[in-house]
Amino acid sequence: MNKEAMQAQRDYVNNWRKKNPEKVKQYREAYWTKKAGANTQTKQEKALNLRSAGLTQREIAKQMGVSVGTVNRWLNTD
């Protein structure tokens, strides 16, 4: 995109936001609500859920990108 096209797009978006403040508010609330809900589960909780689903420690480690020792620690911590 050239500079003029990028500026035209920014102007259009800014004007739309000025004309539709309620839609912008709804979008932002939905975005942050979804974002907050996505990170509520810790890695340890995820590992426990995978274990209860029948995965081995090695499979969990591979899927989560951590070492088997880390998974072992997470699963055996009270």
C-alpha cells in the first residue's frame, strides 16, 4: 500500500470510530473479556487436564514445549 492509501484507510477508520462509539465500546469490551478468559488457566492446570485426558508425561511435555521434569514437578506438586 502506498502512503496515500494508508492515510485514506486511517482516516476512514478514525471517522467510522467517531460515528460509531457504541460499536467501538462493544468491540473493546468483547475483546478484553475474551482475552482475560483465555489466560485464566495456568500451565500446571493445563498439564493436569492433559494428564486426566490420558496423555503421558512425555506427550504432555512435547505438546506444551517443556521438559519431562517440569511436567513431573507440576503433576506431583500438592
